[in-house]
Amino acid sequence: MVASVANAIVIRHDVPDNKYHAQPKDFPPLATLYNIGVHGTLIHPEWVVTAAHAVFCMNPGQKIKVGNQVVTIANRYSYPDYQLGDEHDIALLKLDSKVTSIEPADMFSETTEQGMVTWFIGVGGTGSGVDGQTISYKENNGKLRKAQNKIVSTTDTDIVYKFDKGAKGEALEGVSGNGDSGGPAYIKDGDKYVLLGVSSRADSWFYDVGEYGVTELYTRVSSYRDWMQQIISTDNESSRKQLATQNPFLHDNMKPESMNELCASIEVN
């Protein structure tokens, strides 16, 4: 029911898997929304950014993790023009208490993303570019991986990646399997982590998820930075709600009457 939103780092077939293994210190502001590995990024002590399609259980009182700290959701705010499966795939999660042990990531503010090499990171399933994702998040058992990819183009709403093979790819070339996990595309600038994108969706008719040649779209953080700052800086709850939608964006086969049970079963602990 929720496999399509599990984050999975799919890697090169000609590089050993252990070269992709990561530690929490590789991206400290990583948030984990569910025990299946859907992600977000801490961008303010009380705020996490993720994909709007990933907020179906992000109800007040639901627990998530930021680093190793368990925190509670106070509310969710998705971009008002978002429709499931489309562009504008971005949402903010308000926490009910500040995270003080982890420095938030900065948000990229320029429009120079094309050609930049960024990192992905996640704890879901895996596989290689030859066959795509072949190991499920359950089989992966929470192993954290990171991979690189170059931004090949941008649109007003998205940054675009392609999973290249061999010499065309980066040394640790990879993509996010299943494409829509809310996980980060980021760089490190000195001692600061900078967020450029939020994992949204695949955009390839002729390739399976995670196969070489697949195109993947990440929501372009620079395009939504002003909206996010407006939400964060607004103290009035009714004003925040006017700037966003609180639609849970239930996926196929998610029934409203079954969501309490589902959300309890995938809550972090």
C-alpha cells in the first residue's frame, strides 16, 4: 500500500555496494517520516520540508525522527496548487518542539542548479541500474546509502536528473528508487549542508524505476523558498492555512477509514 513512497537509493552495477554506505553524519538534518524510510529535511529547528505526496500520515501527534531524535508533528502545510502525482510536490511539517541538537540545512537560493553534482541519501530498498530496484525496504533493513547525480536541467518547479551508465555517470552515480520519497538532493558548502531538491517522482515512460536512463524529478527548493519562509515566519495559524492546503493526499488503495491503523503501523519508534 505504501511501497511506492519508500525511499530507495539505486546504484551503479559496476561499483561495490559498500562504497555507497552512509552514516547519519553524512547528512545530519535528515528526517525519517515512517518506519519504511520516507524522508524529509530539517530546515528550521521547528520545521521539516518533505514531498506533499508523502504527508498522508503526517497528522498532529504522529511521531517522526530527525537524526536519532523522535519528535511529534504539530501540523502539515502542503503547497496549495499541488495535485497528487504532479508538480509543486512540496510540504512543510511543523514540529511541536524545537530540535536543538542538529543544525538545520540551508535552502539553496540561486537559480544556478543546472550542472551541479548533488547527493541523495536514504534508508529504503536498493538495486542497480541494470535491473532497477530489486531489494525492498524490508530486505534492506534500514541500511543508509548515499549517491551522486548531476542536475541535467531545471524547470520552474523541478530539477531534473538522469541515471547515466559507465563513464557518463558520476563515481557514485545513483537515483532514488520509487522516485517519490521526500528525501533530499543536497550539497555541502564548507561546514554547511545546502538543500537543492526534494525527491518527487520519476518521469520516464520507457524505463522501470531505478534503471539506467530513467529521468527523475526533484522539487526545486529555490522556487519555493519564499513560500516556505512565509509559512515559517507567520505566527497566525489561520494565515498559514490560507497559504497552504492540509489535504493528506491519500494514495490509491488508502481508505480514510483505515488510515489510523495504517499510520500506527508505519510510525517511527
